[in-house]
Amino acid sequence: MDWNLTTILATWGAGLSTLTFCLHVAKWRRERPRIAAEVETYDVPAGGIRFAIRNRGDKPTTIEEVTLLTYQPGFIGFIGMKYTEEPLSGLYRRTARLPAVLGPGEIWRGEAPFSEERRGDAAEKLSLIQTGRLFYKITCAHSSRPKLGKVRLDSSDSPF
């Protein structure tokens, strides 16, 4: 290959534009909303489930819905067949106000108290949490993919 001035300038331009493109992609990924969630029990056995959702990104987003899920046991649950689904905005309107706009660095907090009206609600949910079968699903406006995770037992060292 003959390295004349045109080839050197073309190679320099291609390398510089590739680097610029990569930096813009990295900036775009860093600036989008990123949700971190901590979902755990409080005041066991009479309390409930506490939610702390933080936007770690540089752009605001809207938390549309938070749902508690249990899946069918066995393979049918593994492929996504739900057993129960509890939307927080419908069942716990006073303690979980949704939808909520979440700015950069802000934290949204909500609670789902164990129901005294439903017999066995606290014991049932605690046994699901202990066996790792109670999940949460957070739906946000910035993404079509919800954030999923397991509800954990109370821990004193919180990152929020």
C-alpha cells in the first residue's frame, strides 16, 4: 500500500470519526435515565413492603407502575406464567402515589402495607419472600422493558 498524503488523511479522518461516534454513544448511554430499586420488608411481621426507587441517570423519567408478582411453580413459571399480580397504584393509593416523575438523582418512596383485611396476607407474603418467590416489576416511561427483581427481607445497610 502506498502511503501518500491522501491515504494518511483518510485514515486519520476515519479513526477520528470512529472515536467521536464511540464517545457520543457512551455519552448517550450515560445520560439516559437509569433506575435503581431497593424493595424490602419492614417491621416484620405486621409492617409491609417498602420501595425506594432512584434515578441514577442524567434525564428525568416517569415511574408508571410498580407491581408485585408471583409466578407459577416449576417450568411453567420459569417461562413467565404469572400466578398473582398486584399493582401498587390501584391497591395502595395512599402509600404509593403513581405515576410519579423522577428527576435526576431523586428518590421515590412508597409502601405496600400488609393487609389486615386479607387473612394470612402477611404470613403468605413473608413465606414467598423467604423462599424467593415474590418479585417486583417497575414500569417506566423511558423504557419498554420493565425492571424486575426479588423482594428481600429487611436489611439495615441500605444504599439509599
